[in-house]
Amino acid sequence: MSNSKQKSKTSGSRLQELVAAIVIFCVLGSGYLYFNKIHVFDPIKLQEIAQEAIEENKNTPDDIDRLVGLVVDKLRAEYGGHIIENPQWMFNNAGGAMGAMLVLHCSFSEYVIIFGTPLGTEGHTGRFLADDYFTILHGEQWAFSAGNLTREVYKPGDQHHLPLGHAKQYKMDDTCWALEYAVGNIPAMLPFGFADTFFSTLDFVSLFQTVRVSAVNMFSELLLRSKI
């Protein structure tokens, strides 16, 4: 009897040590990602690229395919191998909003995607350990913070910055597409992106696609390019 109690205590102690180690690792990792200032992408440059693509597409403003293609080509010319070679579209449900996203870069400290919908959507931005930059390519995005009684309006070429730790309600009115860049603790953002799958949509195909592209490219950037 005493041996089984001793084994139980030992197992419990080891479990506590494991949990403590995981917590310490997460805290230290979060701190490193927060204070890490070595980044590949620059939000000002990304906005310039978006504005250049919008200008080149001005004679066919409703040709979203061409606009997205211009953005991707310009990103590849600027950032080379850091842009995924053959990105694939997938659905994304997060914070009550639904759209499609094209993941162009994903590492532990940065991601770049094109996100939007031809139907319109709205929801919660999320509150992250990262800064988020949302540059409108087509259409409009509306947003507001609690306490602000008038909406913010972002049009093509405008960049909506959501600082670390902040949150808003947002709406993409009708057709809207944007180039989104997040920098900071990217793994900590993933639960927000996964929650709607488990508690609403049960779309495990899109979840699998998201996990696969995130994990593969995070570790590819780390192992092949030594990029966090």
C-alpha cells in the first residue's frame, strides 16, 4: 500500500515538474518573441507594395485575381524565399468572422496573409501578443474600440494598425480584401484562429490545412533560414 502511495506521489511530482517546465518555456518564449526585433518584413514597405499593386490595377479595380497576383509577385520580388512558393487558399473562421486566407509567410514571430471575402463579414479582432497591420486592397473595413461611438473607416491603400494587447469589433462591408501582417508571438494567436472550429463550424478540414501550413512553414523558416 505504501509503495503504491509513493509511486502516486512520485508521478504527481513529475507531472507538476512537467507542467512547470512547460509554463516556464512558454513564458520565456513569449518574452523572447516580444523583445525580438529582428524581423524580415516591414509594415511600411508592405503598405507601399499594396498601394503599388492597387495603382497598377486601377483600370480593372474589380479584377481581384489580378490584384492579388500583383501583390504576391511584388512580395516575392522583395522577400524572395520567405514567401511560400505555392500558397493555397483556405477558409478561416475566427472571432465570429468568416473569410478566406492565402498564407504567404508564417514563422514564429511573423506572418503575412491575404484575407477577405466577397460577401462581407464582421467579428472580434482578437487580443494578441502581437501587432497586426491590415492594409486594405479592395473594399472597406470598418472598426471601433469600446468607448468610441463613431466608426473608423479604412479604404484601399489604408493600413489599420491594431497594437499589441488591443481589441476591436470590425466589419468588412460587402467585398473586401486585405494584406495582413502580424509581428510578435504568432503561436499565441493560433488558439483564437482554432476556437471557432471546435465551438461552432466543426470544419476540421480547414483546421488541418491551417495547422499544416503554419507548422510546416514555421519550422522551415527556423531550420532552413534560421529565422524565428
